[in-house]
Amino acid sequence: MKTKRQIINIDEAKCDGCGNCVTGCHEGALQVIDGKARLISDLLCDGLGACIGECPQGAIKIETREAVPYDEVKVMDGMVKQGANTIKAHLKHLKDHAQKAFLKQAYDYLEKHNIPNPLEEELMAHDKEHKHGEHHHGGHAHGGCPGSRTMDLRGDAGAEEAAEGQAAKSQLRQWPVQLHLASPMAPYFQKADVVVAADCTAFAYGNFHNDFIKGKAIVIACPKLDDGQEIYAEKVQALIEDAKINTLTVVTMEVPCCGGLLAMVKQAAAAASRKVPIKSIVIGIQGGIKSEDWA
């Protein structure tokens, strides 16, 4: 039975058959057939768009249409044949996009078939290394300002859903967030969905964390008060080219000066050697979304 959901659409006129999207799709939903990338089964497409950032022609987009529901068990059936690294990439993809239900199905599949979970093995190795580092360095990183030290918070429990009646949980998955301090090579930016937000937006929009940054990486900037707009553009371009991010969402206020942030992102995207989809969301001064469009 089909249901309306998000799923990719490939513009065959733009597709040059390079196959980059095929390697970007760990679920195995894409193949190059007769010189064009094809979605071989709705069952295998989770609609999260990992393949979008791999397309140099901008031939792939996400649309909402009637499709057969995504099937995590079918995906895992094919995934386990490709080895531990492919399984790990798929699990990380689900975790980074906060797909908890699918991630649980994948974990259950591995447990049922007595297959080691490579994501848990990596986490255990990381914890062991972290504790070893604390023993030798007193738990503190050396070099640079402690306030701007890169921290990956994606495994932090604070990003979980808040229970009913409790205060909303933070969805922040990294530190720092200021664009001046952000490193495009940080692990949490790699092939991520990234939000570029004007400083004021989180104060104007009450549910900013859950609606905009859940499962995503974020950088913030003020196009009016911050210096170094050229550096900002270079960093956004590096996110596209080097971190190979999937999507960019630019969140700005309705005030005129905020338009400079979207212009800067568009400039960086135009200069980049690969293409990513850009969504523009404008927040009203009294809260609420004034507009939401693909730029």
C-alpha cells in the first residue's frame, strides 16, 4: 500500500550518469542504468537525501509523493552482504538524521541474526580511548581557547526527546556554533544536513531546536554586525566541497539586513564545485514562519 511521504526524484535531463549518488546511497536504492541514475525501489529510499550532496549536476531533489513505505528490514537484508563498513555508514546515517525507529529496527535485525553492531563497537573503542586520554591529560584538551574547542555532542543524551511535562531538551550536536569558529572539517559536518542561522532566530522562534536543528549541524552568524563576510563565504564553500554536506537550510529574520546571510550562502554555493539544495526559511519578529522556499 502506498502512502504520501518524502522520496527522491531524479531529473534525467540533468543526470550525466556519473554514479556519485550511487556511492552516496548506503541503502542501495540507486543504480546507473542505461547511462542514467535510477531509483530502483521505493522500498529502499528513506527520503533523507544523502545522495543529493553527491550529485554535481543538481539532478536530485526531495519531493513528497505517493510511494511504497521505506522498509528497513529489506535494506538490512542487502546491507549485511556488503560488510561492516557499509553497515556502520548506514547506521550512522540513520542516527545523524534522528531516525530512532529505523535505527532500532536495524539494531534489532543485527541482534536477531547475531551480527556485530559496528557502531556500538566504535563507540566502545572511542570511550576506551577517551578514558585513556583523561588519565594522561586530566580530562582537558590542550591548545587553543577552551571555549572554541571542537566538541562532537552527537552521542550526548541531551539530544533525546523530552518526556511529557519536562523541559524541552537541547538538540545541539556540536560546539562551537559561531561560523567564525567552526571548522568545516569537523566530523559532525561530514555529509551532514547543515543549518546556517542568523543569531536572532533562535530567540524569536520558540521551538527552534526541535523544528530546525534536530539531527542537523548548525552554524550561526549576523550579516549586519559580524566582520569577515568573505571568510564566511569561504567556510560555507568548504562545507559544500570538503565536508560534502547534503543540504543547507538558511534561517533568517524578516528584517532587511538578514537577507545578506542568504545572499552570502548563495554566493558560496555558486562558487562551489558541487551543488547542494538550499532552503530559505524566514522567521517573523513575533515568532512563526513567514516564508519557506527552496532557494
